Amino acid sequence: MTISRAMLAGLTATALGLTACQQAASPPANEKAATETAAPGASGSGVVRDEVVPEAPPAPTAIQTQPGPDGIQFALLKAAVTGDILTVTVNCTSEKNQWAYLKFDEISIIDDTTSQRIGVLKDNAGAWMGSPLNGKDRIGLNCSPNGVIWAKFPAPPATSPTVSINLPGVAPFDGVTVAR
């Protein structure tokens, strides 16, 4: 059987077109796609999916950083009001296996406008509103390599744009702008 040049050109064009369609349908090389594979000798096929692991969100930028006991560093991440509650979030880091223990009744904010000291809130059952809890009256966490502490306070009035945050044994976070 002989193939004319016209038929050969048509088959080549068709093959190139199919190849281009397959390439266009395949995902980019930098994305992981689900693949189907059948086990040899198996009557059905199984689906194997590669997990797409999302990138970790960027670490929050510290508003201020202060030294604490035993070489622990404390970084203020957030001081924001929602409704009538101010939430303060702090990250602690240590190169050694260090634990931070903070008693709730010693954690406070100072309203910079009125100089009023404000303590950590308690819920209706009398439990402190902060974490991670270590016992009934304190926060405790391993700061190696890092850990996050948060506490809730009654919000200062809107006329008080800044607060100072006091953690026992840690240099104060002074003049912190309250996000509203």
C-alpha cells in the first residue's frame, strides 16, 4: 500500500494537533496533578492523588519585640479591638528549650490616655480568657522554637489610641497603637 504525500501530510497534521491538545490539557509543571494508576493484574483501577500542600502564610510582623527571662524573646503581634474586647497576641521564641509561665493576674494593659490599669477578662464561669492555659491561673507554653500567647481585655475607650502592655518578667510594650 502506498501513501500519497497529501495523505502523509494530513496524518502528520492530525498527529501534531492531537499532541498539541494533550499538551494544552496537561497541568503546568509546577503544579501537582491527580494521576490515575492501575495496579498490575488488578481488575479495576485506583486513583492516586498527590496532595497539594499550600504554602505556609507569611509570619506576622512584630509590632514590638522585648526581652524576657532566660533569653526568651517576646514579640507583640496584635493589639486589636473587636466590639468591646481588646485581644493581645504575643509570640515567644527561644533557642533553648525554655518555657514561659505568666500568671493572669499579673498581665495587664495600661490605657495611655487615662493611666488606668486593665486586667485580663474572665468568662461567666470565672475562667481567664487567655491561652494556652497551664493550670487555672496561668499561661504556660514552650517557646522553643516559638509559641503564641493571647489574652482578652476590656477595650479602652476609642479616645485612647494607645496602650502599654505588661507581661511579668518582660520589658513593657509601650505606646502600642490599638487597631480598631
